[in-house]
Amino acid sequence: MTTATIEEGATGTARREPDDALAADVVRVLAPDGTLVDNDAGVGDDEAVALYRAMVRTRLIDERAVMLQRQGRIGFHIGSLGEEATVIGTVHAMRESDWMFPCYREFGGALYRGMPLQRYFDNLYGNANDPAKGRQMPDHWTYRQAKVGSVSSPIGTQITQGVGFAWAARMRKDPLVAMVYFGDGATSSNEFHNGLNFAGVFKTPNVFVCRNNGWAISVPTERQTASATFAVKGIAYGIPGVRCDGNDIFAVVKTAREAVLRASRGEGPTLIEALTYRMSGHSTSDDASRYRPEEQMSAWTTLDPIHRLRRYLEARVGWTEGQQAAFEAEVAGELKLVIETAEKVTLPALETMFDDVYATLPWHLQEQRAELLAGPRAKGH
Amino acid sequence: MKSMRYREAVREAIAEEMERDSRVFLMGEEVAQYQGAYKVSEGLLERFGEKRIIDTPITEAGFAGIGIGAAIVGLRPIIEFMTWNFSAVAFDQLLNNAAKLRQMSGGQLSVPIVFRGPNGSARQVGSQHSHSMEHFYVHVPGLKVVAPATPADAKGMLKAAIRDDDPVLFLESETLYSVKGDVPEGDYVVPFGKGRIAREGKDCTLISYSRMVHVCLEAAEALAAKGIDCEVIDLRSLRPLDEEILVQSISKTHRAVVAYEGWPYGGVGAEVVDRIQRLAFDELDAPILRVTTLDVPMPYNAKLEQHVIPQADRVIAAVEAVTYRRD
């Protein structure tokens, strides 16, 4: 648990700096040079390779999605460039029974939980096979089968819903933990305060993952809060707040595992602040160079979560350039196939847009559907 | 039949559905220890315990979201807003989440939840606590909105709401809680989408719901003394809306007045007028008039307030106008 230090002055102290993760309260396992801080990764070698592959796959998918958007083949993408360790590490710590209440940067986590890559791209294209049936923006998926909730555009609404879900599941004696994701910006929303307050009062089995990536679109963390950290916000709600190096996959896994275990033992929720960094713009609709000088980026590049895990694996299991190339080729092949398939799938049939508004189709929507299908509208309409 | 107050009918519906289905629970501000701000939940804490009758921190946006999450798990939450005015701070959860999660998830998620509480004017609670919130919510596909006027409908429709697989907004009225009426015994459920003829008549149709049904009945009595025989329709269900009952009645009376609380711009009344002019244009012998809350924020002063809220005398004047008894 961290202690708050409120400093003088109107501006905040939460400004994101590359050396933040070196602070004493921050959980660190893997240093940026790929060496272990305390000689214990807490993660086996095969497990580490699996995590590495998931992170690289997430980044390759991310880069491809951006390219597809630039080419005009999909309309939008919001990704996790630089935040892969936070996303994959937290999801890795979940048990099969647990649920994920995502923000909108966790597609890698949803895929790791079992959402097929094809379904993800079907969502990016909004085609007939999209689990959301072409009704949602790209990256606004739901995948119930993998216990992945819905992505909401309004900020923070998943926080209270995730708390209600976990609380109700406990009432039903479902032994699950709900992991709720949001960015540093969402800590200013009503729902963050509501959600954490309820979670504290009801002692719900939740893990709150605040991806502190330094930015809420163009607003830096020091303009978001005057708190010293985001983790200290937990104190006000009686919830332990823990900071970990969000670019250190082993630290993320360790912190998230402890939080999941704690929640599953009935000891209540934990707020995790994962110190990471948004290496891209907010989304493909954003140009970060307008507010973030490019020269600032080099310091963050040296902290890249994928590079440091690769260095670790090179030293530890002899991960080779050949293995890297082979894996990248494997993902490229996979991507080629799913993109070709997604582009061939037809648009959702017109009549499907009346489905799922209600559990059963009401008469007035049946009428509207029939009218639509009957062709051009009558004059005067 | 059993005579009971509206408040007791709501309570009985909650209690019966909680007995029937262990997934049902009640949550809101002051519902447990305090026994409900309007005593709707009186005795329920003792009967069902604190795990099913749940007091919340004071934040509608919070417990609306908590309820939605619980509904996604598969529970059947009843979320009480102390008044519907306060639902404004939870609007995003209702508009962007409860109403859309089924559709946005491609049918993977559903939100079987009831939001309920008193709506409309009370007595001297000022401009921020006198809203008729149904006009905002009926606009939204994915929601169902009902506003019963009698104890029987309150009970039957709340039971239907709790059993519904979609989010239902159930609007009561502070001024109706003490109204008495006969309620059928047994498992009485009133399906949505069906209006009710509250009074038969042949000269003019008065269309209303919730508290204003009683005002229309009062007006109809006064008009009967003047030789004008009004039919009073209680819509009960605002979304879905019963078109058939409107067309049938207009085909008989050829004149209509829609009387309800809420401002005159848009809203339920405008919707009703549109349906009638589209579906029964040739049946109309006069323009349809609306009797509404005046187009101002509600004043606190009791005398002013009574002028702003639609009253029987304004309903009477409107009926006289559409029956060409006055200019």
C-alpha cells in the first residue's frame, strides 16, 4: 500500500516520467535491460515464452489494424501500443472462472481469454460474423464465451457495472473475480468514484486495473489529478492501492495474481495502478504530435515492455532471431488469412438491425422491418 | 378482490416476486433501514433480510451501474430511484448501457432490470424535483416505460416488469401512493402494450396515464353534468404504446384531448397525437388538443404550482373546445 504525499501547489504531482517505476513503492521484477531485480521472475520459462508471444502477437495485430485504417479498409482502431505487458499480464493472472470488464485498449486480453482472432477482425470490419453484428465501432467487442464484457465508449461505465457484476456473482455463490480496466483519465469520472466506493462498502471480488499510460487523449496525468499517484485514490475508499511497473510483465503478473487471490478469498477489491506508457496516439483519429513532442519518445522506447522481455528470454532460454522471425511470419500468415476472410464476409443483413433491441421483436419493429424490406418508401416519407 | 393503497400494491408485487424468484432483489437509497422514503418497502427488510433489501450510498449513477452489472450476471434487480428526478444523474447508464447492451453485444448480454420510483409533480418540491421523466425515456429504443394509475395496474404491471427480460422503467407517483383501489387476488400480471378504458363515453376521448387519469375522470364527471360524455383511456404502458385502443375510441368519439404532466414541447402527448392523425385521420372531427404542464420550470409557491400543473378545469376547457362548446 502506498502513502499519499500531497505537495504544495495547484498542479498535480502525478506527472508521468520515465523513472517513475523506480520509486520504492512500485512492484518491479524485470528491469528494462532484461535482468531480474530480485533473481525471481515468479514465472516459469515456458510461461514467459507464452507471455512474450502473446505480447508480440498483440503488437503485430495492433500495427496491422492501424495500417488497415490508414488504407481506408477499416474505419477506426484503438490499440495498446506500449501497454502490452499491462494488458496481457493482468489477463494472464485471471482464472478461467473470472470475468473481464474491459475499457477499449484490451483486445489483446480478450484474444488471450479466447476470443478468436477472426471474430476480432470481423468486429473491426463490422461484418455479418461480428459478434456485435456490425452494430458497434471497431474495438467495441463483447465475447461472452470467453467471459469478456462489453466495451463502452462513454468513459468509466464498466467500472460500476463490473462492481455490480462481482457483487451479484458473490450473492449467487459464483466464485469469480471481475477484473475491471480503465485508463488514468477515467479516474476523473463519476463511475470511478462510485465503483470504488461501492466496491469498498460491499467488499466485492474485484480487481481494478488503472492503466496509467500518461495520457487521456491530449491531457497529461498531471492535469488529470493533483493526487501524488492514482493508486492513492484507493485509500479514500478503503481499498488498497498498489503500483507496479506496467511495462514489466512479471511485475504485472505478480501484482495481479495477488489481487485476484485476495479478491477470491473474500478479502475485497484491490486497485492496481500499472505504470505504462501510450506509445501511439489515443486512437487512429488522433495525432499525438500536436501535443507530444517526438523527442520525448526515445526515453519511453527504452522502457518498451516487449524489448525487455525479449532480452530476458535471449539470456534465459536462448530465444533467437530465427525464432523471432518464424513467430512473426506465423502471425503475419494468420493475419493475412483472417483479414482476407473478414473482407469476404458480407455486411450484416439489413433485417438484423431490428434484432436484439428487445428480447423479443415488438410489433412496431416488425412493421419497420417489413417496410424497410419492401423497398423504396412511399412518397412523402 | 382486495382493497389496498397504490403503495401497498407496489410493495406486494415486489414481495410476491421476491418469494417467487430468488434472483429478485431491491436496491436503492433508504429502501432498507428507513423502510423506503415513501414507505413502499416497509417491512421488506425484516422479511427478506439485508442481502436482498439493500441500502446504497447516495449515488444514482453508481447503483444504476451496479444494478446493470448484477442483471448481466443473471439476477433481477429492482432499482429504486427515490424519485425519478434523480435518475438524471444516472442517465448515461440508462441511455447508453441498460437500453443498448443487448443490441451492442449482438444479443450476448441482457439487462433484465427494473428501475422504479415516483415521477412527476409532488407538492411544492420545486423545479428540480417535479420532472416528468418519462418524456426523456420513451424516446429510447431498448427501454420499456410504464406508468400505471391504479393499485391493480401497479401490482400487475410491476410483476410483469420484474419478469421481463429487458430493462423496464416503472413510474409511480407520490400523489398516487395513498390512492385506494381493488386489486385482484392471486398471481395478477398485467402485460405491457395494452391500454385500459377507465370510463366509457361517446362524445370525446380523454387520453392519459398515471396521476392524470384521476384528473381526467374528475373532469369527465363534471362534463357529464354538462351533457358531454367522455371516454377516458388510461394508456398504462407508454412504450410499447397501444394504438388499437386509441383508434377504436376515436372511431367512436371523433374527438380527443391528451392530458398529462410534462412540458408541451414533444413528449408522450405529441407521440399520441401523431399516431391518431396517422391512423385515424378520417375519423377526426376536430384538432386534437393537449393539456400539459405549462412550459416553465415548476414554481415552488403552492398557488403558482397549481396553475402550472394541468388541472381538471383545463381538461374541461379543452374538451369544450374540441366539442365546439366554446371558442
